Amino acid sequence: ARKRRLVRHGVDDDALRRELAFVSVILSRFPKAPSAWAHRRWTLTRAALDGACDLSSAFDAECCACDRAVVKKRMNYAAWSHRAWALGLLKDDWRAVERELTETETLVKRNVSDHCVMHYRSRVLLYFLNVRGDEIDVRLAHEITMIRELIAKYPGHESLWCYHRFVFYEIVRRTTTRNIDYLPSTSDFIEECCDVEKTALLDP
């Protein structure tokens, strides 16, 4: 019924604010509700078609909505998936994507066991690599260093190893001249992490 009304009357600025406020009330009580997140996406898409949505500010607003939901319910896959969808609102704004990489690095370090955060960062990283092809080597070198430092500190967390595997795959897939350097270093790193006695002292 709500969608029919919006389709019939169109989505202007006031209608968009009212509808997002309505969904926010639902998410404040049910932060994982898939139908509420889906309706939020539909509303924003419809508003963009009707010219009532500034995409850059919309992305910031959606990030805030996701942050509120994650505070209420950790490991909230529905919220992180919505945030990943919202990346598409940025189009080719690589500076905004770069800011998102910086912000999510802090989130990753605070939530090393949360697969949702790691999966979202992988989406942001892919987005960045696709729009900033000239920075692939530098960015991937940073990512592999960051995730190895986290694994060394928290070796027993599967989410970190999954992200390490993803970054290593992107290195192999996207770079050529430096692969020969990464292969032995990865082998040495894994062998070191397999030292059970040392790992037990770090993450009993």
C-alpha cells in the first residue's frame, strides 16, 4: 500500500524524508528486518528516478542508518548488505570510496570476529580498485600488511583469514610484477602462524 501511494503521487523531498523516517522507526525496534531495509532501498531508488535524491548526501545518511542498526545488533548482515548497496550511490566518486576505506579500517580493527564487516570492506576495496586502477599495487600492499598485522595479533579469527585469502587472490589476479615477491612471503607468514605454541600465547 505504501509503495502504491508513492508510485501514484511520486517521491519528492518531503515524501522521501517521511518514508525514511518511518523505516527508521521500524529499524530502531527490529534492526535486522530484511523487509525494512528492502523498502528503504526501493524508496531511495524511486526518489532517484523522480529527481528527489542527492546521491552523495544519501550515501552519508544510509551509512548513519546502518551504524545505528549495528550498534543495536552486532553482526548485522542485513545492515552491512544495505551499506554495500549504498556504495552504488557514489558512482565514480573515488574520494568518497577512499574515505569509506579509511573509516572501515577502524571498524575492522574493532570487530575482528565480524564476518559482516570484513565482507563489506571487501566490497569497498573492489569498488576502489575498479575506479582507481593506478593505485592497485599501493592499496593491495596496504591491505595485505594490515590484515597480516591483525592476524598476528588475533590469529584464531576465521574472518581475518577469509579477508587475507580475498586480498591475496586480488594480488594474484590484478598484479604481475610483484607476485613473485608475495608468494614466498605468504608461505612464510602462514608457516609462522602455524606455530601452535606461539599462537597459543597470543590467542589462548
